[in-house]
Amino acid sequence: MHEFHPRDLNEELLIHSSCKGHSSQSHDSDIQRRRSAKTLNGFMEAAIMMTPEQKLNECEQRAKAFTNQGNSSAAIQELVRCVALARITYGDEHWQLAQAHANLAQGYLQFKDAEQSLGKAEKLVAKLRDLEVFTKEELTHKEKELVINFARLYQKRGKQSESLSYYEKALELTEDCEVECHRRTALYKEMAVLEQENGNLHRAVEHLQQAYDIALSQSATGTEAADIAHCLAKVCSASTEPSHKGRASQFFEESLKSYKCILGAENSKYLVVQDDFCHFLISTGEAENAAKILKRSLETKKSTFGELSTEVAETYQLLGAVERSLGLQKKAYISLNKCLQIQMLHFGPSHKKTKDTQKTIDFLSKYIEHYWSGWGKLHFKDGVTQQGVKASGLLADVQIHIMEVPVSYRKAQEVILGMWRSLNPKLAVHFGVAPRSDTIILEQTGKNTKYTNRDIEGLCPSKGCCVEGGPQQIDSIIDMKAARRRLQLLGLDVLYSRDAGRFLCDFLYYSSLYYGSQKAVFIHVPGSGSLSKMEMLVPALTQIIETLIELLDETVPPTADPQ
């Protein structure tokens, strides 16, 4: 007689359903379904043969796996099964059931609601104490775990006083002995975080100081004391109390000294603390010291993290900010450019970090360009250089007047207007530095509108306009393309441009073209490359000015002398 087995029924049902719809299903599909059913039934048989204790172990493993994967719903489901299986396996008054409730509470703490499960676990621990089936130490350990979980739960919910109460209870349950020192230190650190979140920095410092004292009392060679000193330094630096500021510097130095001794100056932890120390120095007005530390750390960071690492980029960015605060705009521009190159590799041009750095660089480039605009800042102001220009072969009958133009829309226009009214030169030649260029650029056109960038005084022209009612743009009377061609024949390669930048260079150029009846030119000189050196630049500019004057004479015939 054939013995009935559930698998036979499953196979019969499977065959029946496949035959019923045979016209629409393939034979391969039938075989695949049979295999799937057999596999499923195999798992079912294995599960039926497992004891509740084995199932409990399996559920615990699955819960851990789901937790690590961040699958909250599946993890909670497995932890709920663990509670049920623990009750079936061990009964209602066993420590394993309390542990299952505690684990479920921990899962809820991470993913959902924990209070109900923690409450159940707490009641079970109380029952176990009455039954006296465990030692005092074992029960204290279980109770301590529950109390810490309650403290973390209330901290997560923003219930500060309840959380602190449970933390203090956990400290009472934690013995003041060498074995428990690490646990007590961890509790003080968590309490410090809680106080800091609540804005009570003084209490946070007290808790961290207690943790620091415990860590220092241990003979261990680890970095726990250095870690806590770093935390103390950051909390003290955030405090408004003057006494805390002094202690912040002390703790930063102690932390750095410990990390350097234990891990070495090339270790990432040491370098992170060093950066935090630099931030602190900047906030206390010691930017110069911060800049020195950052510069020294660059080579180490390149060796530790890589020359094109984000850590190196962040250091260049911080160094650039420090240099800006010190008024070292050109150095800041160089540092931020290096930062930008690395950020472009890591984040691309559309990332917020890259855009912010680019925005700062654009501002600095305009500031540098116009701060250095005019002959004065190009060192033509001193007598030696002026003599060098005149002695270089510049037309003997040319009289040179040198004027420095301020980095201000208002003052620049005053200088230009005064120049044309008082001197009325044959040709006004204006200069500005293009930091990112290694070639001389001849500008053809000045624009009248869309001046939205602020100058050194923090101002923009009225209505973003150079001359209200003036033409939209004005070209120089000299054909800069013709000048470029003639200079190329002389062996000097220059660029032609119709966009001077819509900042002070463009503003100055338009003003001069407007008030000087187009008898003006603007030349952008390079900020890098061989032509940026004065010994190379002066001869090139001399040749350009000679060519421009020749073209001017060809364009505007000389006025006949009266008879």
C-alpha cells in the first residue's frame, strides 16, 4: 500500500494544474515548477525536523544578518520570532526570554519603538531576582544592559532628564574597578554627548574630565586617553567660557602628543586632530600659527592619504581660507586652485563643494586681477622700472604718464575722468593681470552693463551700469586684430579678446573708451608663465605699445599745422 506523503499531494496538484493549462505552458516550465516545489518542500521538511532551540539560534543569526544589511522590517520580524521561540524553549521566567526581549528592544531602539519590549525585559529581570536562580553579578549585568538601553532610548527621543537618570543608575551598577573602567569611561562619554546636545557644555566638560581621569589611571597603551582629550578639546573650544578656551589648547596639545607617541605623526587620527587644532587656532586669532601647521602637514598628508586625496584638498581649502583672512589673496588663490583640481577629480564640476570653491576662486581672480591692474602695481611705479621701459627703445617722442587705478568702481571712474580732463593723452593704455593666463591678451571691447560683482568697498555701480545712457559697448579705435597680426610678424604671439570680464577691468576700459573718444586700449598681462616675469614682460609690452601707436597714427591722421 502506498504511504501518503504531503510531497505526493503537492506533486499531484502541480501536475494537475500544469495539465489543465497545458495549451498555454511549456514542458520546460512544468519541470521548473516541480523542481521549485521539491526544493520548497525540502526546506519545509528540514524546518519541521528542527527543535525550537535550533530555530531560535537560526532566527538570531537571521536577525543579525538583516540588521547588518539595514533591513529593519525583516530584522524586527526575526527578533519577534526569537521572543516567541525563547518562551517556548525556556518558559516564561528564564533569563533567555529576558535576553530575547532586550534584543528586541535593541532592534526597536535602532529601527522602531523600544519602550514596550524594554519594560517586559525589566519585569522579567525583577522576577528572576525574586526566584534567586542567578547570582547577584549575573542579574546586575542583565539589569545594567537594560538600564543602558533605557538611557539610549530616552536620549534618542529627546527626553534628556530621563536619559541622564538612567545613565546615572548605570554608573551606580558599574563597579569602580579595573575590569569595568572601560564601561564607566564609555558611559561618561555618552553622558557628555547628551549634555552637549542639551547645550550644557560645562557639565559635558565635567563628564569628559571624569572619563579622562579614568583613562589616564589605566596603564594600557591604547589611544583612549588621547581620544577623550580630543573630545575635551572640541567641547572646550565650543564653550564661551574664557577658562575653557585655555583648556582647549591644553587638551589639543595633550591629544596630539599622545597620538604622535603611540601612532606616529603620519597616522590619520593625528592628522585629523591637527586639523581641528588649526580650526581652533583660527577661531582664537592665531591664523598665522594655523597656516604654518597646515603647510607643514601637507607633505605628510600627501604621503599618508595620497597627493590627490580629499584630505589634501580639504587642507588646501582650509589653508586658502586662512590666507584670505591674513590678506594673502594671491596665496589663497593658489591654494584654492590646488583644492579645486582635486575636487574636480573626485566630485566633478557640478558638485556643491566644487562649485563653492570655484565661486571663491572666481572672486579672488577678479580681486587679484584688478588689485594688480595699472602700471603702479605692476612695478612700473618705481624709477628703475620706468627707466627700463624708456631705455628699452620705446619711441623717443612718447611721453609716459603712469597712474595707479584703485580697486573701486567709484574711484576708478574718478581717476579715468580726471586723466582725460587733465592730460587728454594721445592714447590711454590700461593694464590688468589675468592670473590664469600665460599669454598677453589684447582687449577690443568695453561693455556698459551687467556689473554685479562687488568691489573692494563692497559696492556695485548704480543699476549695474558704467555710464547710464551710454552705448551698450564701445570698441577701441585701434583694430586689435590688426595689432595681433602685426605682432605675430614680429615674433610675438598674443591673443585677441572681446570680453574683458565684466568687472573692474571691463568697467575701467569702457569708462576710458567713453570719455576718451575710443582712444584707449586694454591689455591683460599673464599671471603665470615666462611672460609673467618682468625681464620678459617689459620688452614685450614695449613692442606692443610701439605697434599700437603706429596703428593709431595710421588710423587718425595728424592735424595739419595752421599756416
